[in-house]
Amino acid sequence: MNQLKYKTVIALIMFGLSACGSNSKQDTLVQAQLETKQSQQQGAKQLDYQALISSLISNEVHGIILHVSSPRDSFTASAGLANLTTLEALQPDAVYHLASSGKVFTALLAVQLHEEGLLDLDLTIDHWLPHDITSQIQYSGQITLRQLLNHSSGIYNYSDPLSEDAYVEFVMANYKSGISNEHLLQFAYGQPGYFKPGGGVKYSNSNYVLAGMIMDSVLGHPNALAMRDKIIDRLALSDTFSVGIENSVAQLTPGYEKQAGTFVNTGPILSQVTAASTPVASSVTDVATVMRSIFKDDTWLSQAEREALLGDTSRVKASANLDYVLGLWKEEFNGYTVFHHNGGNHGYISNNIYVPELDVSIVYFLNCGLSDPCINAFNTIEHQVKQHVIEH
């Protein structure tokens, strides 16, 4: 339900759930899909991806899936367990909740609707949303849809730590009947903005639930239907679905959060939260397909759409070396431009990295949530794999 800042995890909520038992047999390893073409580069030392993820499995880090692909090589494999009760081995094609890594889907759909003339990224949000909503959001008459999508709106984050307790209590009390964008936005109502629109960059999940509500209003139906038509089906993403709307499409792999000393599967809770800030569940290969298609497939995404998504008009500076475009972070790393977005909620963390100059994708999932051991494993994978693919 929240993002992982690049290299920094912000833990959000602690679900008070009844516990299910953990299991010590989590050392089971699986490599169900491995497709590697050896490329011999003058003395280049190859990183053993399977050994890396296998070495990170522990009683706290239950399962890891890693995908690394380039024009020369493709590797997709897993290690550890998918289910702590059945001891089922984790498969490389398992479907995980993407959390905020899925924001690129919401941004993509908004850009596509903009190019069709159904939306205008530079109109203010009060153009689409009723007064009873906009009147509770400071500066709503000045905030554009583009500013929502690049986090320059200043709107208070519904999952800000200041509202954490009320937010969690609401989700826990109501998830069985479904949680919507509108439900989540109530925790931003009446809160002062972080700054005036365009006056800074502050990551806020409220931006994306508002964008989702705007698209629903324009389309006259849940934007998940258009997302399936324009993104999921057109790219043949067989393992991707809109959470809360299309849960029957694929089985969500359990995600585990430690509570009172035992591990609890948070998947049944998160699967009932339908939010444009955390819109989809997917597999590592599907996520890699989306990223490569954004940059390489002109038959699916036009140059105008690509420019709206990634270009200077949408780019804002978050820090000295870090920009945000629409749905993605952008930074320079060892002389290359890297686009990425990670995501984390209790039970799942994910990372999605793409290097356009090298046509390299790195996507990986962990099903152990926001614990320190899980975060450490997450950061280890990012550091070693990113460093390796860019240097070699």
C-alpha cells in the first residue's frame, strides 16, 4: 500500500491479524525456468544469479524471483517457498502484488487516454471531479492531472505516517467488503498540502487514487477495463490483472508479514484493495515486457505517448540525481540512464529497473514484506545485479 523510495523502504502499516504458523523448511530451492545464452566477453566475470538469490533465502526471507534480460541473455528463476503452510516451492512465473511498482500502469493508461482526447493532462482536477471531493483538497483548482502523475501536486499522502493508525484500522475493519480509491482518499481530505502545486516533488499515493477516479469518471466505468484493453491484452500479459477487479484471472502468491512472532499471509487483505496507486498483480516477465514495450514498441506506444510519459514536459526533479516522470523514477547511474520503480507493502516487495541504452530489464519480487532481513535482501539484489549488468 505504499512505495519503497529508491534504496530506502518506508514501512507503512502493521496488520493486526490472527497468526498462521511459520515453517523452518524454507530452504527449499527451485529453479523452474532458466534460459541463459552464454556471452563470452573478454574476461568478463559472470554473476551467478541463481546462487545469489538462493544465498539470500532464510527463515525471514521466504521466496525470491529474479528476471534479468538483455539482447544477449535471458534469466528467470526463483528460490525458496511460495507457501509456508503447504511448503509449495516458489515458481518463476508466480504472480505477486506489485504495490507501487504498478503505478506505471496507471500512468500509461492516463497518457493513452490523453492522446485519444478523452483526457487533458494539463487540465485541473476540478474539471472532472465533483465539488464535494475537490473542496476537501487544498489548491484543487490549481492541480493538474500531470502534476498528480509526477507527484508535484503537493497533495497530502493518504498513507502518510501521520494518518497511519486510522488508515490501517479502516482497512482492517472494511477490507472484506472491498476498499476503493474513494475510501483511501478520505485520509487526505482536509489536510494541508505539502506545498503549492508545482512547488516541489513529494511522493503521494493520493495523487494516483485521484488519477484513477478521474479516469473512471471520464470512461464511465472502472479504468481497469480500459487498462486490460489498452495494456494487458495488447501486450499479451497473461499473468497480469487489476487487483480487486480481476482477481479470478490468476492466483495471487501469498505474501508474508511477521506478526507477534508468526508469519501471516496478507494476500487476502491486499487483494480486496482496489486502488490506482497499487493497481495490478503480475509476474516478473510480464513487468519486463511492459518496460521494454514502453521504450521499444512503436506499434503499441506512439512517440507522442512516449514523450508524454517520459519527456521533459512531465519530468520533475526530486533530488540532485533523481527525477520523476509519469509512473517512473529516472536517474543517471555509471553513465547510463536508468528508469525504475519499486513497491512495497506488508507481504510483498518488488523492483522494476530498465536501462534503455542497453535494453536491459531487471525485475525481482520477494514475498516477505517490509522486515529488515527482507529489505536487506532486496537491496543486495539491486546492488549486485544492477552493478553487474551495467559494468558487463
